[in-house]
Amino acid sequence: MKNSTPEQVSVRLAERSTIQVVDYSHEYIEGTLEVARQIHAHSIYANMPLDEAKLIRQLSAASWGAVPDRYFRLAVRNGEVLGGFYGFTLRVFFCDELLAKDLGWWVKESARGGAAAVLLLADFERWARAAGARKVGVAQSGVENIERTRKLFQHCGYALTGYNTSKEL
């Protein structure tokens, strides 16, 4: 796969994978919440409450097109939720170009290192391109595996362009 574009790599992964990237539906609520709980516990937001009802309302609206500038899809294998990607588009403040960004990109620990993360990102990129976005930005709010995540971003063709920082108030 050397010298392949990230999109070519994701197409090959999808062809060989049993993982499907699907719209959220209520049949996946427990698996989605399981992943959300796991990721929340290892994020910079761990000391804040996880409002599961709010989360499901937002993800449902994004997945079903109720909020057109929002995206949410799941990586699923044999009915098991492996992860999800929640993103949006926005106009850049200094011009009228459209940018796509992640609000959350989660893969549960037991599925990391496989195709789920790459397939989710590739699907988000396709959605962003179809929406007219010129760039995609992704970030990390997890407090573990930062170096591994950086390598994943770079493997998918992303350049490091700054830092994530946070401060308790």
C-alpha cells in the first residue's frame, strides 16, 4: 500500500473488511453508549458528566439528516459497534470556504489497530467532499495513546498543524 492515497487504502480495507460503516439506528443504542462511556472515561472530559440522552439525541439528528451540516456514522461488525465518527462543516471565519471537522472520533479499545478508524475517517472525508468542504481537520481529546493517534493521523495523510490544549476553570 506504499505510495497509495488514503482514499485508495480505505477502499482496499473496505474490500477486505467485514466492517460496515452505517447510519446510526436505535438497534445500535447500547453499543454506541458502551463505546461512548469507554471513550469518555479516557478523555479530557472524564471529570464532566456524560449525558447519554443528550448524546443519543444529537447523534440521531446528525445521522438522520435533521441537522444538514452534521455527520454521524458507526463502524459495525456483525452487529457489534466498534466505533463512530461525529463531524460537521462550517464556513472559515476569514473567507467563504467550507471546512469539515470532527466533534468526536471513537473506536473502542478492543477494535483499535484494525480498519474501523480508517474506514470511518474515509467515509467522513467522502461526506465532507460531497458537501463542498475544501479541508478536513481532526484532533485528539483522549489522554492516552497520543503518539499512536498521531501516527494514525499521519498514515491517513494528515499533517500535524498545532496542539490541543485544555485548562480547568
